Amino acid sequence: MPSYRYHHLVTFDETNLVGNVYFAHFVHWQGHCRERFLADHAPSVLLALRDGEIALVTVSCQMDFYAECFALEEVEVVMTLAALGGHRLAMDFDYLRTGQCVARGHQSVACMRHTADGKVPTEIPGELADALAAFATAGTAVGSSHQAPQHEW
């Protein structure tokens, strides 16, 4: 399955008093992975985000944890495209430490543009749609198991 991989070295400030990674950092790393993907594959989208032309709004986020991680361990965040349709996309994240899956996450994002009346749904920018196409598989489509109900897409 095509994937985008982000490598992260856990720092001490990402751990709690017990010494393991605080759970919220896993979600934070999803953001790092998404941003690196944009920088590598759709840099014009980063400019549009910075300039306020569009917004990528997280609609839902979910995590499952299987093992603890600790400071100075390398965690590989593997992002795959789970669903794509209309103005939304969904991504799955596997968190690997030395090949072992320590957590799994899922995130749905809506592409929005700013108007005088607030944010409104907008088409996924062409450069991002092209970049995502390279990570799509035959099973990646509206109708995959992790997407929002059909009417929301």
C-alpha cells in the first residue's frame, strides 16, 4: 500500500512524569506528518494555508494505543490515504517503533476557504489532489470503512 513516512525522534519534553510519551503527542505527530507531506508533495498548498486562502480543518481524529514509547526512541509515522471525496479526505496513521506497531490513528480533514460569511467547503486544491492520487490504491475511495457517512462527503 502506498504510504508517506515521517520519522520522529521522541524528546524528553514529550514524556510525562512516568517517562512514557504523553498520549496527545501522537496526535501532534499526525500534524507533523501531514505538514511534511504537504512540504514534499504540495508546497503551493502550504502557501495557500499561510496566506489564508484555504484552511484544512480537522473534522475528526481517533487514536488506539498498543505500547508505550519513551524518550530518544525513533517513531516512524506511516500515513496512508483512507478515503477521498468532495472536499474531504481521510488518512490512517500507523506508529512504528523498530517495526512494531505501537499505535494507530485516523483523521478526517475538510478543505475550506474563507469568505465574508465564514468558512465554506471548497474543492481540494489541484496540486494536493494530484499528490494524493499517487498514494491512492484501488480500495481508496468514498465508501472505505473509515470515512464519514456518505451524505457528509
